[in-house]
Amino acid sequence: MSLDNAVCERLESGGTALGARTHSMSPILIEEYGRLGYDFVWVDLEHAGASPYDATALDPLVRAAEAADVELLVRVPHADPPLVHKVLSAGVTSLLVPQIDDAAEVRRAVRAARFEYDGEPGNRGFGGGRPAAWGADAERFTERADETVLVGAMIETAAAVENLEEILAVPDLGFAFVGPTDLSISMGYPQETDHPEVTAAIDRVEEACLDAGVPLGAPRHGVDDAENALEDGYRILRVGDEIGAVRDVLGARLDALR
């Protein structure tokens, strides 16, 4: 199994990473996203899919991603270290932690993903699973794993915006990802992502990430919106999913034929 992480490499080199979400969690779709040239496939275990503690459910997704040379970006439900360990041991190297409120939660997640962290031992244990070739590649794995793991934090609560500078200062935070809808809910304006207070909060996140040098991500499901985000300094974008593609393409085709 490769110990490289293309998304991590892109971000560290100052580039951008583009991905698509899979609602169906289909290995076939993951392969197709990779064939199309996407950098990552967004797998949401916060709101959907199998239990994230069931590593066997991730096995076919990890194999498909490796076959198609595309990264899985797995959104876990929370920063619980045993959960982080379980997902990493399945072969995932890019994690996104939602509903972050403060720096302590971020540090807990990042430390759980590393053997060494901030000059001290991390909180990741050696499981000897698939990423280490079931123990056959143990030495190389433990030497390189910390170089390839990528942990991001979702900025989608009012508390996270309030604690933004401390969150962005957490060592080895890989990126921040804005969740506009949940942020609007947290701020008391459900679904009003264009409310002035919500947009002001997002502007603050954008500015703080640029100042801190932390790559910033967001969902952008239209070409114009995505291009504008890239011009504004966003570095990691989720640009759609198969449900939206089916609705737009096959829905329009059916309307035309009828």
C-alpha cells in the first residue's frame, strides 16, 4: 500500500485539491472519480454510511481508492481517539472532524492521528493492519505515517468562529473546512447562509486562515462559485456529488424528452 497522500502533497506545495462526494459509498463510483482525475472522494461517516468503527466497511472503499489513485477524505462523527485510530488503521490517511468548538478538540484529534506530535509521543498506536502490510512493512510505516496523515477541522459553529485563532494555531492542523449550513444553524439563522452575520463570520474565517497559512476548504457546487473561491484563496473544494449530477443531467434529459 502506498504511503503517499496526494491531497497532503498538493496542499503542502501550495496547490489546490478538488474532490467529489459519494452518497452511495460505491467502490465503482470511487474508481470513476479517480479515473476522472479528482484528487479526493468525500466519504461522510458523520451523517451516513456504515458505523465508522466498522473498519471492514471501509476496506472496499480504500481498495477502490488505491486502485484509482485517488484519496479518501473521510468525515468522522467526532474526535474520539479510538475512532480516529480505527479509521486510520483501515488505510485512510485524510480525516475531517466536524462540529469543532475549540482548539482542545482539534489537538485531541490531530494527536490521535500521529505517532509523534508537537515534540512528544502522539496517541496513535501500531495496529499492524493494512497500511503496514499487516506488519510486514512496520518499520517503514511508522517512520513515514506522520508525514502523510492529514487532519482537517470543520469550522461550522459559532464557538469555532469565536475560538478561530487558537484553533488555527494547533500544530499540524492540515486544513480548515467551512460548513456554511451548519454555521447558519449554529448562529440562529437556519439555512440562511447568505445572512449578513453568517457571511461576516465566513469572511472572518477566510481572512484568519490566509493570515495563519492554514489551507481553507468549502463546498462549491457550481463552476463559477468554485472559480471565485479559488480566486479568494480557497485550496480544497468539494465540487459536487453523484446525486446532484444525476439530477442535473438525467433530470434535464428526461424533461427534454417529455
